[in-house]
Amino acid sequence: MQQFWTGLFKIALASLLTGVFLSFFGITADTILARIGMTPESLWQKTVAAIHWAIPNIALGAIIVLPVWLIAYIFLPPRHLD
């Protein structure tokens, strides 16, 4: 669990430093989005559309994957970590 928090802290710190670096040169999220032809609203709409597409497909995959994993977990012999 400590590795998770350490990794999360490192990602947050790298993001902060990158943001400071970019803002020093006057680069904002709006300018980056404008260069690729998007607005914050269109980015949000595409994100919501992607989530609405992904949730049913994740559920459909879980219908197959979870029972197979459970059967394998129950019937395979335990592994001994030396």
C-alpha cells in the first residue's frame, strides 16, 4: 500500500512541476486545447461519451471474466512465495 501512495505522490509532484514549468512560458490548458481544435466543453462532452461507452462494455466483459477468475482462484493450488 505504501508503494501506491509513494507512486501517487510522485505523479502529483511531477504534474505540479510540469504545470509550473508550462505556466512560466505562458502555456495554459486553453491554449493547448485551442491548438488541437477543442474547447473545454467539447473535451468534457467527449469524456462523458467515452464513459457512457465504456461502462456497458466493462460490465459485459466482467460477466465473463469474473466467473472465470473466481473458478481459477478456487481450483488452482495456492502459490507459495519463498
